[in-house]
Amino acid sequence: MGIIRSSFSFIVGTVWGIYIAQNYNVPNIKKLADTALFTAKHVEEKYRKPKNKDDD
């Protein structure tokens, strides 16, 4: 009974996540993260200060 009691919240969370993923339009997190990373890189490159030649 100890292993069921200790992993009850994990099992319920897994089942609930499967139910939500199958019945609702859940966005693809990997695609969303890749888009955010691409946008951050683009903004960083666009607004980066130019290198000074004296720093070398």
C-alpha cells in the first residue's frame, strides 16, 4: 500500500495529462520554445552593440 500511496499524485497527474492532451487543443511546447529562442536570438543580434576595434 505504501508504493501506491506515495505515487498516487504522479499517477493521477499522468492520467489527467493524457486526458487533456487527447481531448483539447494543447500547443506543441517544443515548437513554441524553438520559436521563442529564434526570436530572442534575432532581437539580440539586431540590438547588439557593435564591437570596438580598440577592445582587441
